[in-house]
Amino acid sequence: WVALLENARANQGYLVDFLPLRKRDLSGPPTSLPADAENFVVNSRAVVDALRAQGPLSDAEHLATLKDWDKRVSTFQARLYHEKARLYIVTEASWRSLLTPTFLL
């Protein structure tokens, strides 16, 4: 996870994870985080909002996506500030391939 965060920071990208952040075993919040982590960690809601703001999603598609999600996804909001930023998405595969961005927004 830290390697993904470092790559997001170095490439002016974002680490996409579930918010609020939890330990891998879900036992509570992380013990410690880099001081600037909040500038680089966003959730899937921020990605969908950015896709709407930048044009690829229509209002109807945006609303349909939000309706399909569990309420906890939309509760915690973060913002993407840079267009065409690299997104590093936390998945099981990302633990094996830590340095490859999943896609560009």
C-alpha cells in the first residue's frame, strides 16, 4: 500500500481505496500514515464524480452509479484535482504488481 501511495505521489496521481482507511485485517484505522496521505488517497466516489465533471459520464449515468452503491461509498468524499492523473487502485492484484498504474483518468 505504501509503495502504491509513493508512486501516486511521485506521478501526481491518486491511490484509490475504500474510505475511511482501515488496516488490511479491518481491525481499525491504520496505525500511522504519511502526513500528506490525504492529498493522494481518494475513493471510488471521487473517481465517478471526476468522470462526471470532466464529461465522460452523463448526469443520468452518474446518478445511476451512485444509486447502485452502498451508502458508505458516498458518505466519504474526496476530490480529484488533476485531470489525466494516474490512478493506483488497491486490489488483490495491486499487492502483486505494486508499481503499475491501473488506468489514467
